[in-house]
Amino acid sequence: MIKAVIKWSQPIEIFRPKKYNTDDKFIEHFRKFINQNDSPLLEREGFYCLISGSLKPEERLSVVLIEESFGKSIKQKIERKKGQIRELKCVYKNYGDENLYLKIGIIESLNAEDSEEVYRKIACKLISENDPSCSEPCDIDISDVQIINEGDHKPLKK
């Protein structure tokens, strides 16, 4: 059984995707935004999710995308990932007029050895439990994964 405790950050406000008139411009500016953001959490490996909605007057958020970044920083993963274009185009198309936020999840404790397979299983469990609309569904067995989300995890399930 893989047991992971993930501590999630406060949301980092990004911008409304349709501020840019094409999905390619949105992706370019999203990567530039990540590159210029000085959050130390972006320099670590872990998990990230894009959420949409509003924080005030009351929190109304939905999970849009969940990814892992084993072996590289979250910043590097976002800046260099080529396969993620489809997912970011989905964000632009379906959430273009909404506020977007980034949350970063760092593993606080893990009872298994760090590996790409373990991170992929944890990401798949997060995707399975939270059903982000722009993430690819996973087809690997995650029945042996247990996750406890801590910190500012909402709207992710605990």
C-alpha cells in the first residue's frame, strides 16, 4: 500500500485565459508567467493543479487539471512539457473566461521509495478522486494508493 501525505499551497492567481486571443498565445503567456513567478514551491518536484472559479465572496472552485513532476521542478515540467499542449488548449477552450489559479502539492511523507511510477500512481489517484475536466484519465491500477491532502487542499478531496 502506497500512503502519501501531500501539503497543498495557497492558490496562486494566474489570469483569465481568453485575455489572449488564441490558445497558443495563452500557452506562451502561461509558461512565461510560471517562469517569472518566484514561488520557491515551483522549484520543487511534486504535483500541481489548475483550478478555476472564484475565491470571494465565497469559495467556488473546480479542479481543471492535475499533473505530477517527478525528477524535475514543477516550473521545468510546465515550461518544457510538450504533451501538455492538448490539456492547456482544453483549459483555454473551456475555462477562458474564468479566473485560473495554480496550487502546488509537495509530498510531506511517503511510505514508498520516490519513483516515477509512484508519482504517476499518486497523480492518477488524485485524478480519479477529483475528476479534473482537462486531465487525461488514467488506466493504471491505483487500488493500492492512499492519499491524505493537507494544507489549502480545497477543492481537492481530503
